[in-house]
Amino acid sequence: MRLVACGVCHTDMYTASGVDPSGYAPTVLGHEGAGVVEAVGDGVDSLAVGDHVVTLFSPQCRECVHCLSPKTNLCLAIRDQQGKGHLPDGTTRLSRDGEPIRHFMGTSTFAEYTVMPEIALAKVSREAPLDRACLFACGLSTGLGAAMFTAAVEQGSTCVVFGAGMVGLGAVAGCRLQGAERIVCVDLSSERLEMARHQGATDTLVGGPHSVQQILDMTGGFGADHTIEATGSVAVMRQAVESARMGWGLATICGVAGKGETLDIVPRLLITGRRVAGSSFGGVKGRDQVPLLVQRYLDGDIDVDAFLSRRVGLDDVNKAFELMEAQDGIRSVIDFGS
Ligand SMILES: NC(=O)c1ccc[n+]([C@@H]2O[C@H](COP(=O)([O-])OP(=O)(O)OC[C@H]3O[C@@H](n4cnc5c(N)ncnc54)[C@H](O)[C@@H]3O)[C@@H](O)[C@H]2O)c1
Ligand SMILES: [Zn+2]
Ligand SMILES: [Zn+2]
């Protein structure tokens, strides 16, 4: 696959920093890729040269016990090899001075070309500009899917989204597409809360220790039908559980917590009907559903342009990391100049 565009995400920076317990080096980072199929191997039948594709760090084989269940998107087919930095056949296609270099998240898209398993590419409409389509490879689909698939937000419901980065803003848009009546977004940045309004938030709150009480006050003392956490902070995850409604409130957790951190929940909150669900890649079954999400963008249902803050060249990926660390913009996208 030839890369045309690739988003720069926290997970890349996290692994580059060396603190990721499952990380390894050397490797080629990058996992928010979009581009064009340049060649196909033997036995590939769902893709052809020239197809426009989005990379899937969360593949979909359509055959394993998880792919056959509607309850999960966690495909089992190539998990072990992908975790080791190998392609499904146990080898790598990357090397430096004759030394093999491992793949990252099964994607390694900070590169002009990458070799991908067929089951880890979603074929998308050729009408979608690839610098927008790449955002569906990770954060945007994660947020949209958390609301649309994991939580399956009902029409008319009250939702609270914690965090207004790429994932949280996607979740706000997902709640809107599901027909939520009230969407409260909580973040520390007023600029990001403004973006949340643009994506469909009806109310915004500056986050802090009082967030739970504020949400209870806004909902007649009960809490929200749905809360979605997209911050990575275990303290905020706890707030998401505590601000979910008695009886049926569902807290959907998207954030990746730090190594060794745990989530504290008072069990009484669960006995009285609150539920907690984790969401990886928004529960999106990549090959089937990423093309549908991209189509909703093409139909004018999702303003993806608002997330694309900057374009950088491949050589400037460290500059994109700096911008991310400074929370300057939502997403920088690498433009491969083709
Ligand atoms: N589950 C998945 O498959 C998946 C995929 C992508 C990213 N993630 C994770 O989702 C999380 C969000 O990703 P992102 O790219 O949107 O990150 P981001 O850093 O851009 O956004 C996080 C937001 O949370 C806000 N925040 C921090 N503390 C807060 C508080 N106390 N109250 C309210 N808001 C607060 C920040 O201001 C920021 O805007 C990260 O933990 C990331 O690792 C998970
Ligand atoms: Zn990502
Ligand atoms: Zn599978």
C-alpha cells in the first residue's frame, strides 16, 4: 500500500516515549494511514490494485469466533503476531542495514509504503479525500463507534462526553447521529469545548472535581443515560461511572490508562443499575463499518475538516508530536505529497 496521508496520534508518541509496557524498538510507528493499494499478494480477493484503503490496527477476518459475534470487534486472527511486531506469517517486511525492524500495531504507516494483511485494510469510497479518510483509522472511528456501536445511544437520550480531543469530539458527533436530545461535553479547554458545540454538544462544562455534581444537578439528580469517557484519566473514568443514571446508565470507557492504574468504583453504584463497558476502536468492525462511517462523512453528516489542524511532511513527525503535547490543534496529518 502506498500511503497518501497519516494522522499522528497519542499512541505513537506513547510508544516513542518508551513508557509503553508492550512497546519495542526499533520499529516504524504510525497507525492512522490512508492510501492506495499498489500490489496484492496471492490469495487476496477482497482488494485490488488502485483501491483506496484505510489501515486497521484492529483487523476483521470475518471468520474467528469474535468476528462471527455481533458483540465484539476484537478479531483474534492475527493478534499474537501483531503484538510481536510481525506480519501474520511471523516475518517482517522492514529492515535497516540488513537487520529486521518490527512493524507497529500491524500498520507502520509513518512510511511511504507499508505491507498490510488483507484483513487489516478497509476499502473506502474513492470520493473521500485520503487526508480526511485517515482520521477514521483510529481516533475518529473510536469516538463515533463508542456512541454508535458500544453504547448504541438511543434517540432522545441524555449523554455526557468527558474529553474533547479526537475521540471525545467523535463521540459527541456519534451521540448527535444517534439522535441524542442532550449532549453535555466536559473538557478543561474552552477552545475544545467550542469545537464540541460545533460537533453537536448542547451543553459544555469545564471539568474538575465538581463535574459529577454539576451533571446530577443538570439531570434532576439522576445522572445521564449515557456517559462516555475519552480522557485516559482514571479519575475521570470514575466520574463517568458516578454521573451515569441509576437504573440503566451506561458508562463507556475509551481512554487508555497509565500502566498499573486502576479504576475505583463503589459497588453500590452497580447494584443500583449502572453499567460499565470498555470500548476498543469504538466497537467498530473495521472492514464492514469504517466504509459506512466514511460514507456518512461524504453524505455531510460529520464535519471531518474541523479535526484536521495541520499538515506536515514525513520528516516533521516530531514537530507533530510537539504540537500534540502542547494540545495545539486536534490532529496533525502527514501529507506524503502524492
Ligand atoms: N479505546 C481505543 O481504541 C482508543 C483509541 C484511540 C485513543 N484512545 C484513548 O482515548 C483517550 C483520548 O484520546 P484523544 O486522542 O482524544 O486524546 P486528547 O489528549 O486529544 O484528548 C483528551 C482530552 O481530555 C481532556 N481532559 C483531561 N482531563 C480532563 C478532566 N479532568 N475532565 C475533562 N476533560 C479532561 C483534555 O483537556 C483533552 O482535551 C486517550 O486515553 C487515548 O489513548 C483509545
Ligand atoms: Zn491512534
Ligand atoms: Zn476475526
